[in-house]
Amino acid sequence: MIKKLARSILNNKNIIEKKEIDLTVQFIDENSFKSKRIFSDIGEDAASIKDNDKFVLVTTDRIKTDYIMNYPFGAGFSSILVGIDDIFCCGGKPLAASLILSFKDIDIGQQIVEGICEGSNKFQVPIIRGHTNPNSDHYELSSTLIGEIEKGAYISAKTAKVNDDIILAVDFEGKVAKASKYYWDTVTFKTSEAVLKKRTSLNSIAEKKIANSSKDISNGGIFGTTLQLIKYSNVGADINVKSIRIPPNLVDLDYSIEDYARMYLTTSYILTASSKYSEEILSIFKKFGLHASIIGKVIQDTHLLRINDGETSLDVLKF
């Protein structure tokens, strides 16, 4: 089973795409202006800027063109969702959003805007700025989310420590989205209060300062997200695939571990923490309605993803 899963990870185009941008990101990191006010930047889900006793959080994402054209309302909604989880996963609270929107067809443009407004209301985040081009020859949608967090509570994606437990937290109350069999929707059919409550689990963990690192699970799936985290933390990961539980709704649909591992899991997170805090973190996630479990360990081998099934172990790749 783990050989089949390893092949699936190696062939995941979303993981490959994230690896392909490494040289560009590295060049920008090495050649752009630096400021002492920046606490954390490239490699974080949300960068942080020092502001007295708080950090200002900033994150930016682009929505893929084919998704915009095929599901314009969903694209608009997702432009808010992706940034929201970037802010929450480092322990922050979203404050506002800004967008760039270009479109050719006015009807598609209207659907995108309606999706944006739905996301704004669902996550209770105002749209405060943007740039709109309704006479474009192409489609473009990107968003910037701004948030804040108390100075000492920020959870970085770069500070996983060797021997940390790796914790997977997932909202099991979801369904497969119309847009893709690999999109786990835990948001669109729930109230604003419900989706925000689950996310505030990260606020509680951040305030207690019991997690060493965190990332939300994006289109790279469980393993793509883990690979990004260990890359920026300069560590490795050994994951027991038997400890990854698939939500019952997906089990009923005959989803395999390979299918599940590829999914964009909304309202879902990878954290690492000292084993002395793991049970407390699991308890917090349970309190807020998320299913959480320890799925592995952070290891010394830099950037290496290793998987095992309790008997056999396999080195998959270095990211």
C-alpha cells in the first residue's frame, strides 16, 4: 500500500507545481529589500509585521484561471476562504480583504463578485480595497487578507522541531464539492458562526503557545502541506499512513488513502508540537468540532518525507 501511495504523492501535480516555484521564491528572498519590522515573511502562510504589542498579518493568493471560468461563483468565494485559513492557521484573526479582479464576460464577472460577497459575509471579513478591470482580455482573481495576532502567540510554519508530534486536524463534517472530487467542502452549507467557531480552535492553541508550527491543508493535500512545512523548518517527517483516518462520508464513497491524500481539505490543518502538549491540542480540536490525531514524527533528515504502515518504511522524496 505505501508504494502505491508514494507513487501518488510523487505524481501529484499540485506538489510538483509548488516545488517548481522554489527558484523564483529563493531569488526574491535573496534580492528584495529587508526591514527590521518584518518578523516573518516568505514561507509563512501569513507573513507578520511588528506593530508594538501585536503583529499585522498579510497573506496573498491567486485563484486558477480554469476554476474562475468554470465555477465563477466558487472562485469568488474561494478567494476569501484561502486567505482566511492562512490567517487562522498561524493563530491570527482576520481583519479585512483586498482583491484584484479582471474579467471578459460581464455575467461571469457578476458571479465572481457575488461569490466574493458570499465569502465576505460567511467569514465576517470586510472588503476594503481592490482593483477591478471589467474590460479585460483574460480572467484574473487574487486576494490579500490582513489579520492580527498578539506578539507572542504567532505560530510559524518554519519552527517545527525534531521529535515533535505531527498532528492532523480535519473537519469531518463535509462533502465533496461539485467543482472537483478532490475538494472537501466544509464551509458553504454551514452558518457563519459554525465555520468561524471551528477556526477559532487555532486561536486557543496560539494563545496557549503549545504548538511549534502550523500550516493549513491547501491544494497540495496532506503530504504536500507537510512537505512545505518541513522544507521551511529544515527538518523531515515520518508519517504512519495507518494513523490517517478518512472521514466517514468519503469512506462511503469508496475514497482510498491515495484519493484522500490529494484532497484540498478546507478547515483542516497540520501542526507540530512537543509530545507533552499533544493531548491538550487534540482536546482543543475536539472541543471545537474537529477530528485530530497524531500521524507521525518530525525527524532529523532535512526535507525528507518518509511514510510507514507500522511495519514497512519508505523514503518518498526530499522537497
